[in-house]
Amino acid sequence: MKCRILILVLALVALPLTSKGQAATDELVSKCALTAGDNTAYLKDFRVQLPKATADAAAPVYKANMYLMKNMKYRFSLCNSAEFKGELIVTIYDADKELISSFNKSTGKQYSSIDFFCNKTGLYTLWFAFSNGEQGSGVSVVSMIK
Amino acid sequence: MKFDSIKHFFYICVLTPNLMTGKIARLALLFLLISVCSCKVNNRKQAELLFPVIDSATIAESEKLSKEAIADIVQNVASPVEIAAMLQSLSVPFSADYLGSTKGVEQLSTNFQKATMLGIYGADLGYLNIYEKTGNSIEVVSSIKQLADGLRVGQFFDYETIKRLSLNKTDIDSLLYLSVSSYNKIDEYLRTNDRGSLSALMISGVWLEGQYIATQVVTSFPEKKLKDRIGEQKIILNDLLMLLRPYKGTSPEYSNLYALMEQMSNLYRDVKVTYRIAEPQTLEKDDRLVLIQKEESVVEMSDDELRKIVGLTMEIRNKLISGE
């Protein structure tokens, strides 16, 4: 009985914290889906939270896989939580070949959106990181351009 | 690790109260207290636990597939919205004949049936929404709600809002967003709560219905783009089989479905997907970065192979719908 009460207390303490975080991210996803534009349809979102890079290690990266289909046009919209400095960057890989990144290393310009006109059906890997290895929280919404 | 420990403790405490005696209870409690205390002692560590695992491995290393990685890959396999949008772009008219019947949903008794039908109706809903036939979708939406409740995932399907948006017909974008994101949430919840077998069934249902609609349409509209899309499913089908494989021995229903999907995979054996290599073109337009991929996937599939795939797709899908 005591055990059940302990679990209940732990659950009651933890639950509001979890739901608040979830609600905030849901809101960011909805906002981000809206930025994709009128002629798009939402397909998928990726919620990314990463810590600040440590001095002698590579910047943290979150990887995800997604099938993209030939003859489809996809839009990757990137949105950031105002709580952190880091701005979300997506890099799209086909196997081990980098196709495109929302951060242009040569100019230093960062884009909040990438359109990908897909001509090859397959599994692509998305690498998410935050600018300058900063701590960050953001979402990437993948939409189909109609 | 800590979460797993607490979850394990929860099972011991709540689900198996008779076992909570003597040493087991004291050990479990001690383990929990150590977990909780270690969180307090090292706040920095706790903060790190909130984040996804940092992965700085190469792609090749990340492709060594764990069960979780397979699920992660396959979660994006089936997008009925994309198939429907393709049909619409080819000016294929809408047909309600392709949709699964919603009669008898309340009589579905097993989780196997509920999960596969949840997938099938999800694909139908995507098809209806893309064609803006939202008035026709109320029955499908109600059936989805019923099935989701039956699988205890009804909380992720915003029935009232989806129903209202469907009836109003004014905000298709929001309707599409809510419908698709509800399915994504259901899938994620099932996978992260040790109910991956149901997620695999739902994903298979979505994929099969998308494949069914595409193969039905191609018999009347033999467009090359559509044939190619059906042929390209060879790539995805292998991953679907990987997803279903761990559960194939769990019930006769699962075993039958797996055998049929293997048959489908065999039909695809001679379908060839090759690639024409070319460098992509990158440009900037309206402050957006645009990538135009020039590399191309090319499908070679004979009419006979297509005919067999059309036939088997119909057979599997109809078996699932009739509950055979």
C-alpha cells in the first residue's frame, strides 16, 4: 500500500512537468507547420533538444531517417524555442553523401527552410544540430509541397 | 536507465502486489531511492538525461540496425497523403469504392484487427482529406476514434476537433495537420510503451491501404509515374518485413500476415530499381534554399509483375478487412 502511495506521489509530481514541456513543443510544432505556407501539407515533425557542445568533443547531433519519394517536393521548416541561443540546422544525407544543409559554411548564412525536389526514392538521413554547438531546442516540420 | 528502473519498480508495486513482500519490496524501494538520490546529487547529469542520446558516429555505424532503429526508419514508410497527392496531381478522380467499409468496426475483437484497421482507415482518411471529401470522412473518423479507444490510444486522436474541421470543410490544412500528427503520436506512443507489435500492424495497415489504392487506380489509369511508385515499394517492403519479423510468432494472425507480406516481397524480387547518378542543383529562391536532385531512381517492372502485385495486394488487404 505504501509502495503504491509513493508511486502515486512520484507520478503526481512528475506529470505536470512532463505535460508542460510537451504542450510547449506541440505549440512550436503547430507554429512551425504554419510557416511552411499555404500550398503545403504536413507530413512529419522532428523535435530536437541538444546540450551545448563540450570543449574537446564534436558538436552534438541528432540523427533521424526518413523515406523520401521520387517526384515529390518536400519542405523542411526549422523553428527554434526562444529559451535557448542555438538555432536548428538540418543537413540531409543520401547514404554517406551530404546533399544540402540549412547552414552555408562558406557564407555563414543560415536558412530557416529548405525545399527538396526529390528525384530518387529512398531512405535519407537527417542530421540535426544547433548553430555554434549551442544548447538548443527546436522543431523541424517536413511538409509536402502540393 | 533510471526511467527503466522506476518503470520496473512500478510493475512490481502496482501490477504484481502479491510479490511485494519482504526482501523484494525492500530491495526495490532501496533501488528506487538510490535512483532518486543520485538525480539530486548530480543536477548536471540529470539535465543531460533530458536530451536525446548524442550521436557523433558515422552514418555507416548508425545503420547497424537495432530494433529501435528499424522502428525509427519504418515510421516514415507509409504516407497515404503522398500517394493521394500524387493521384490528384495525375488528375485521377476520387472514388469512394477504394475505401474500406466502416461497417462492423464495433465487432472487431482482437488488438491485431483493431491495429491493422486503424492503419487502413488512417490511409483512407488521408485520401479523403487530400481530395477534400471531408463530408464523407465522418464515418471513417468515428471508426478511427472507436479503434483508437479500443487500443487505449484514443487520447492522441483529437476526435472532436477533427470531426468539426471535417464538417466545416473550411480549413483543410489544419485538418491534414491534426489527422497526420494524431497518427504520428499514436505510433510514437505505441513504440515507446512496449507495444511495438501494434505499431508495426498499424504501419502495415497504412502501407497496405496506400498500396491498395495505388494498385486499384493503376488498373484504370496506367500512368508511368504511378507504376514507378508501386515498383519503388520494393525498397520499403524490405524494411516493413524487418519491422514485422520479431512478432511473426506471437499469434496465428501475425504469422499469416507475415507469410503474405513475404509472398509480396517475392513478387517484387524481379522488379529492378537502379540509379542514374548526377550532381544536384542548389539555388536560393525567396530566401529559401532549394535543392533539385538530379540523381534518379529508375524502376523496371513488367506488366505481368505489376498484375501479380495488384492481385496479391487486393488479396491481403481484403483478408485484413474481412478479419480472415
